[in-house]
Amino acid sequence: MFRKEELGDEAFIIAEVGQNHQGELDLAREYIKIFAMAGADAVKFQTRSNKYLFSKEAYEAPYESENAFADFYGLHREKLELKLEWLPILKADCVKFGVKFMSTPFDEPSLEVLCEIGVDLMKVASFDLGNLPLIHRIAKKGKPVVLSVGGGKIDQIRDSVKVLLDYHDEVAVLHCVSEYPCEYNRLGLDNIETLIKEFPECTVGSSDHFNGTLSGPIAYLKGARVFEKHVTLNRAWKGTDHSFALEPEGFRKFVRDIKRVRHMMPPKPADELGNERVFKKLGKSLIAYVDIRAGETITLDSLSGRIFGTQYIPVRESNQVIGRIAKKNISQGDPIQYADLEGC
């Protein structure tokens, strides 16, 4: 799936739901349906076992925020989690709508649950870059893995990638800036080229928190082939990730524009140049600007251009006419034809 020789110039695009489903099964299912239709190749969620992931102190810490779903942080997190019994339902919906089911396991219990239900792809979040024990356990499962490198130093990225490659080569390394949202002048997309040189065995991509779509096509031009973008059904909803996520129409355009890029690059075939419809309709043909007598050499001062219902010698071919000798008299205003010239 992420092998460079298999993906080639195709783009693989992930709709990152995260926890923008607000902890509601019906909403999570709606995300799969809508963003599959908008062009996603995979729909990604996040999976946590909060009481394992957070210490008792962190779990019970008071939480005051306009985006809080509970007064204590652990309970806030629980409100936003998908229940484990829902995950097979989401997996089945992904199969139904033709997208890969993907999730980020933030801890070992979550990793085991995801593998039990048959997750297609797994993500190592930037938060776990360099977390070699967890990455080792993820790699051992043999599933294709996407690794985001936000906030990471090169030695941490190298060591993380090495652990993954020790098990298989289905690895995508995503350039990422861990700012939420990320302003356009902080995207740092040149780093994609650095990652391509550093990790030739891996497919390189981009995971951004920019609230627009332009980052996708530019990242593709830099060499990215895997793209992860946060999505939402309503940017105005309560929650930290909605404001910079793309709504369905924005995501559709994000996918469309990325997939158009490679088709914009090849030049038009040479034999089609000048035969465009507009030139056939409105293209000028060469005419005699003055009376030209038989035996005279055609010069710059001899020629002009005029639009006819039928095209004769296009004005862009004047370089083929200047310097030739007229075989017959050509009256001022008459079209020039190659048959009127010597050597044609």
C-alpha cells in the first residue's frame, strides 16, 4: 500500500476524523460515508484507553476550557472516545464505502483492540515519535504504518523509522508541524524533500493542520504521496480540532486538486500546437501588405495578417515565408499560400 513502487505517482489521502465525531457513533458513521464520497482513501480515528494512558493525577485533573466536555480531564477524554464495541461497526462501514479503516493506537491496550477487529492501517502520532517501545509493538503487528514527525529531531525520526523497517517496508513518513492550527508561513513544506533524501526506503507524505487546501498540491509537488487532513462536519462545533479541519466540500477540493497536479505537468504534444480550436477560428493568416510581383523576395515589409473563414499560412509561420521568392504576382490584401512561393 505504501511501497513506493506500488504507489508511484498516485496520491493516498487520509481523512483524519480524530475525535471530531464528538463521541457519537452515528456521527462517526456519517464521517465515513461522507468523506468516502468526497474522495478519501482511508478514514482515520483515534483509540485510547484513558485510564491506562493517563496517570491518576492527570486523569483526575480539573479541566477548564471552552472546549471541555467534562469538569475533569479524564472524564472529558472519555466523553470523546469511541466505545470499543463500536469499532467493528466502523470497520464494516469502511468496507461498505470502499475506504481503509485506520486508527491511531495511543497505548498498548488500544493497539491490541485495533488488531483484534482488523484495522487496515495504523498511525504513530507525533506524540509517540521516538517512543521506541510502542513503535516496536506496532511494527510487530505487520500492518502498514503511517508515522508523523511533528516536533521531532532527525535522530528521533531515524530511530523510529529503523524500528518500523526492521519488520516491514509498508511505512509512510509524514512531514508534520505540531501547531493547531498551523499558519501558512509555518508549514515548512521544504522538509518533505529532506525526508525523501533521508528515507529512500519509505514513502513520504504530509500531515498538516493548515485550515486551507493549498498545502496539499504544493506538498505533492515537493514529492509527498500520502496526505492526512483533519476533517469535520461543522467547523463551528465545540472542540479543539474543528476550526482548522476541512468540511466535506473543502476536503473534496483538497482531494481533487492533489490528484490533478500530476496531470498538469506533461507538456502538450508538439503536433497539437497551433491546431487549437481558437486558432482555427480566429488565427490570422499571412497576406500581402503591398503588391508583390513575381520574382520578388518576400520581406518583413511585404507581409501582414488577416482573419479569414479558412486559414491559410498562419502568421506564426512567417519565419518560413520571409526570404522566399514569389512565383507569381500577389495583390495587396490577398492571402499568401505556399504554392505561390519558390522552394515549397
